[in-house]
Amino acid sequence: MKMKKKKSFKKLIKEKEAVVLPGTFNALVAKQIEAKGFNAVYCTGAGISTSFFGLPDIGLMTLSEMITVVRNICNAVELPVICDADTGFGNAINVMRTVEEYERAGVAGLHIEDQVFPKRCGHVAGKNVISKEEMVGKIKAALAARTNPEFVIIARIDARSVEGIESAIERGRLYRDAGADIVFPEALETEEEFIYFAESVCNVPLMANMTEFGKTPYFGVEKFKQMGYKIIVFPVSTMRVAMKATENFLTVLKKDGTQKSYLDRMQTRRELYQLINYSYYTSSEKKYLSEGGVNPL
């Protein structure tokens, strides 16, 4: 189907008090996010690494592997898609190639983090960070590489767990001054830290990660707004819900040998076909093929 021009994420964050981005790990979940009325989609590196390759989020996925998935997600929805780009898949020159490839794939923006490669999930132990100067160079390289000024460059800071909150704040100011469109402090641990960071790194939109089972307490969207955060991502929530549901179903199937008791907890065929607009393709068959297909709806 022909897609409408995606809305600029920069314009979106200017218009909204807060932008909530549920995370997706494939195109179908992205379409659900769109159908439920959210304004943007977050494309999770951890979710793609685990769901597509069965690999942990430790830098094992390549740029080309990520782009293949990201392009499909962008093609599936009209919402702006913000993507995880890990460390930029290398040094500042690699970051330039990463920005070029993400932009070509239809992404509205990406975030790169100041971890060393191979990276770690932002909420687990074992992280290390590159120097402030190297990360500033990466941000400037990313800005130089983009061809669309509406493409958003987000600087993620992983220093809190390694060097402390004061270092995270210093980095936040430097990354803002280097030209990052949005600053993203990862894995802050208390309400006081979130407020302190927001008060200290001002004049730039801030992004927060509300992941589960991590270092950040469970704050709601309204609380994040009060603390000064404009963009809130829920990166892996949809995958965790889906995986738990699948695990429970497989337990029942192994025990009962049938899925009949689980039908009321399944998406129906009709619901799936409505989500993917099946009728558009069957009507196109009737219009353009000598023998059209039969509309299953």
C-alpha cells in the first residue's frame, strides 16, 4: 500500500507534553501499537537481538541484520519510528554509515550510547564507557552524516552505573552542546536522580527508559512529565508480555494436547486480517488479476 509521509518526530515532541513509545520487536507488533493510537514506535535492539536471533543484548547483532528488521517495521506503519543503534556499530566513522543506513530505512531517529564495544544492556552489570571526547566525536559525526534535518540524533548516557550521577550530568551537558537533539540518561535509580539530572541538563528534550526488572523504579508517564522528561520508552514490555503468554500456552498444549481451552486468549483470524488490512490485497486481486482471489473476511 502507498504510505503517507511520516510525521516528523521533532515536530511531535514540540506539540506533545510527552511522547510515549511502546517498544516493538517486529512489524506486526508495530502495527498493533499504531492501531491503539500511540504517536510513535520504539524499535528495541534488545528485543530484536533476542527475538530474531535468540542472542543476548551484548553487541552480537550486525548493522545489516538490524537494518533488515528496522526497514520492515518502518514500512509497516505510518508512525515515526525511533531506533536503538547501540554504540553506532563502531567508531565515529561507523556511526556515519549507521546514520545513513537508518535514514534510508525510513527511521525518524536513533540513539547511540557512550558504552565501549561490545556493549551491555543498560540495566545489567559489566558496562564500561568510552571517553567523553570520543562520544562527542560520535555525536558530531552522526549530525554530519544525516541528510534530513528532521532526523533525530539521541545521545544515550550509560555513565551513571559506571562513573556516578555527576559524570552522567557532565556528559549530558557535553552531548547537548555537541548538538544532540535529545539526551537520554540510562538506568537512573531514584526519583531524586531523575529530577537532579533534568534540572542540571536543561534546554534539551530528555528521554527516559521505563523498562521492567531494571534499575529504574516504576514511574508512570505523568510522573516522568513532572520530573522533566518528554520522551518515555517502554522498550521490551510487549515482548515480555508475548513471551509469557506463549510460555503459558505451550504448557497447556503439552499437557492437554489441544489448544481449545486457550481460544479465548488468542487473537482471532478476523482480528489479524483486520490489523494487516488483508481485504486491501484481496480487493486488489479482483481489480488487477484476471482471476481475483476470494476475500476470506
